[in-house]
Amino acid sequence: QLSPTLGRGHVGLGAMGRLSVAHTNFVAFLLSLCLGAAVVVEGVGATGRATGAGSRSGRLLRSSALMSPDIGAAARRAAPHSAGGGGGSAAEDEAVAWLVAHKPAGDNSSMEFLRAHAKEAIVSREAFPWAASVPLEMFQDWVLPYTHFDERPEDWRSTFMEQLSPLLKKDMNLQQAATAVQQGIWKAFGEPAIVFKSNQTPQVLSPSDVFAKRYGSCTGLSIFLVDGLRSCGIPARVVGTAEWNRPEKGNHNWVEVWFDGRWNFIDAAPGPATWNEAWFVDVAHQAIEHGLNGIYTPVKWQPKQADALYPVTWRTPTLQLPAIELTAAYQDAGAHPPSWR
């Protein structure tokens, strides 16, 4: 079953001609921050896990008591812009304009869908103190976009922000917030916890796939983690290789997050993890530029930044996405300089 809190017509969820449950839940979440009270919403089970598209059961949204005063105050300021169906704040309108101008070819998302993403992205930017420190261009490139490869466009921001906010504290910086999300996201949506399962791409790719199955392989979990980070105003992107330069081959995707003036990598998998350390570091040193064995981040929202192509080998024929080449940075055994793009 698909999560009823995801999608605005893009995965067959929500009634035609009205706001999706996800958007309704998000507004209720913001109202709970304003009122300091719990608000009952439909579509999510008592454990916090999605209960299926046909469910009418409810649960209590977390109240503002679980969020910092600064975060709650920012959310109260943003809430009026989230409830309307038309224009919003100047920042929201600018975000909508950016999405319209940069929407990838083949993405047929409606204006309502784009505005919902823009609203919720601006809410997180205003609600979380660390998010306000992110430069506008960084926000537009690495927080605002809602897809990475060829997964379905889905309305995931409200669901992630609602469930991940209790992991965060007002005095966190970008790295601390990113660490809290990376460590807590796998259990933040109830039981069973989300786990890694190999060879699940492209069957489990979008957030709703992960919610439904409760597992994913490296690509699905990387998308899931990056979306969770972006929902909290943290710049993040998926990075990977279509084929390792080693006899046994194999591919892999992982996550980079911007903090301390540079991109920092981490594997998208449940369990203990340390920034800029992972099982794949040694094999990544053997990557080869300009081909199947290179390391890239897709930039289909910003194709003018591309200097390479990411081969999406789970599609036949292979899909080539605009990408930034990162091979040289991973070839360098001397860690990760601030000059990373």
C-alpha cells in the first residue's frame, strides 16, 4: 500500500479537485505549532506508520512542545502562507518561479503541486535556524528540487518535516541537524523500521515506495535520506557511480550534505555512520573520469551546471542525465577540500 500522506495526484492518491491529505496534514501540523496543542489528522496510523490509501484512522500530530521556541515561532510566521490556495509570500512566489523555470523536461507536475512544494520549502527555511543561513542559490539548487533521477514527483516535504522535526533542536548547526536526521530517519516513521535491502532499484525508488515496502537499496534510500534532509532545510544531493572500477563491478549511490563550507559524504543506510568515512572510500579512489566508472551527482534541475552525464543503468536503454563530475575529488586520498562544487 502507498502512504496516504504522499502525492498530490502523482501516485494516484488524494481526491481530484481538492488538496491532498499531505497538504492538509501539513497545515494541521503548523496549526499545532501555533496553538501548542495536538491536532488529530487522518491517514496515519497510531504508530506513525502509513496505514494505506484506504485508511481513515488518525493519530495525534506532535505539538509545539516537541519543537524549540525559535522553530515554533518561525513556523507560526510561515503558517498563514501555507493554508491558502493562491499566491503567497514574496519568497514563496520566487520559489514557485524557480521551479517553473527549472522543471525538467517530462515533469508534468501541476502548478498546484509546484506551489505546495514551494510553500513547504519556504516554511522549513523560515522555521529552522540553520536553514536561514543557507545562501539563496544553495537553497534553490540543493533544497528546493523534489526529484533526483527519474523517480515519480511526490509531495513528500510535509510528511518528512512533520516526522523529523522532533529529532531537531533550536541550537543545532547544519552538521548537527544533518547528523540527527541521518541517524533518526530510519525509525522516525514507526515500525517496522526502514532497512537496507539489495537489488531493489528501480522497483523501490520514490519515497512512497520506501514507505510501502519499509526497505530500499542504495538508490532508493539515498533519495529518501536526501528528501528528508531537504525537508528540514538542509542542502543535500545524491552522488554515485553507475559501475565501480573493479573486477566484480557493481554500482552505488550515496549522499552528500553541505556544511562547513564544503560537501561531506555519508552512506544512506541505517546504523552508525561517520561523515566522510564509508566502506566505498578505497574503491572510489579507483574511479575513472568521463564514463561508466566515474562519480557524479545528477543536476537535471540545473543542466547548465553539468559537465558530464550520469548513466542511469536501471533503464533500458540507459538514461543519460546531466551531471557534475566528482570523480577527481573521490580519487584524491587527501579527503575533501572546500573547493568541491
